[in-house]
Amino acid sequence: MMMPRITRREFLGQTLAAVGGGALLSAGGLTLARPAAAAVAPGQHVLPPLPYAYNALKGLSEQLVTWHHDRHFKGYVDGRNAVETALAAMDPAAAGFDAKTYAGLKKQETFHACGQILHEVYFSNLGGDGGAGGQAVVAALERDFGSLTKWVADLRAAAIAAGIGWGVTCWDPSCGRLVNFSVESHQLGAVWGAVPVVALDCWEHAFYHDYGPDKGKYLDVFFQNLHWDRINERFQAAGGQ
């Protein structure tokens, strides 16, 4: 049976859809949807600074934000660096290769890398007044969830369902819409190709100092601090529409 012939443009378009829309077609061929990040050598990740003052968030104390950013977020960056450095020193092709140690490091690698990535999204989410205007991401949320109120309720539920973990709103190119995923720890429940747009941290270090076991009050405060312009930039960079 002969396979149907497809053009180069059709082939590239199908390939890009399969890998998650990381690039777009233009008249000149293949162009990135956003500039590629600069390569980071193993063990050389750097903690990004907050895009606002430590005492700038409504309902979240300077002490909590300082601990969360400077100790917990930094811990995942440092942990990733340590794991990558250890892996770089291993040679799976060498005699006497320690497969058990390697396996443990690879599991730690995803934990720390996902912790780093989600915290970067989380802190960039915040620093605004919570007011949503005419951004494209707001229109997409209303389209995909029915209303902004329904999106908030669903993301809260996803975050609570994760227990120790996250609720993450992602642009999912496999279905062409925004989806809330419930992510246990940092990496369990993530979906290949989906790009985080809003990350809601429900680990106790995100709220316990200020609210104790009252997670609901923390969730209210989270949404009151959203910076919709930065969220919209992340949505559009992800290829959302």
C-alpha cells in the first residue's frame, strides 16, 4: 500500500504539532516562537532575583517571601547544580559504572529541575494587583473554562488535590487549550509538551508562616497578587492563542 505524499511544509507542520508547538513556520522556513534560552552548563544555574521587593506582596509577609525565595527556591537551584555536577562526572560507558547511584541522581534531577522551573513561574506570576484586563490570556481562560471565576475555582481545586505540590495552568498544544494540572511534589503529574503559564505553590513553605494550616486564606491572597501582564507574556511566548 502506497503512503500518501506530503509536502515539506505539511511534514514540518505535523512534526511541530507533535512536539508541542515549540516552533512556528514562516515564509523563510522554520522560526522559533520565542528566542531560545541561552545554554546553561551543567551545575551553573543561577537563582533569579525577585522582580519586586520582598515586602511588596499583599498578605504575604516579607519574612515568608524571603524564606521562600532565598532558601527554598535557592535550594532547588543548588540541588539541580549539585546533581548535574555529579552526573557530569559519571560515565555510563566506563567499567564499574554505578548504575544504582546514577538512577538515584536522575530521579533527583527531575525533582530539582521541576522545582526550579515552577518556582520561577510562581514568583513571576506575582507582584500585581490581581486585576485582569483585556489580555489575550484572560480571553483564553474565559474560553477554555467558561469564566475567570471558574478558572480560579478549578486551579484552587487542582492545587489542593495535589497535597504537597502545585496547581499549574498550562498551555497544552496537544489539545490547543489551557488546562489545569494537579502536580504532586514538583514533577509527578506534569504533561509532556505542556508549558506552565500560572503556577500555584501549595507546599507548606509557601504559606504556613503567615497562615498556619489555613490554606484557603493563602489561596485568596495568591490570586489577589497576580500580575496579569507578565502572565500574558508567558502565555504568548508559549504559543498560546
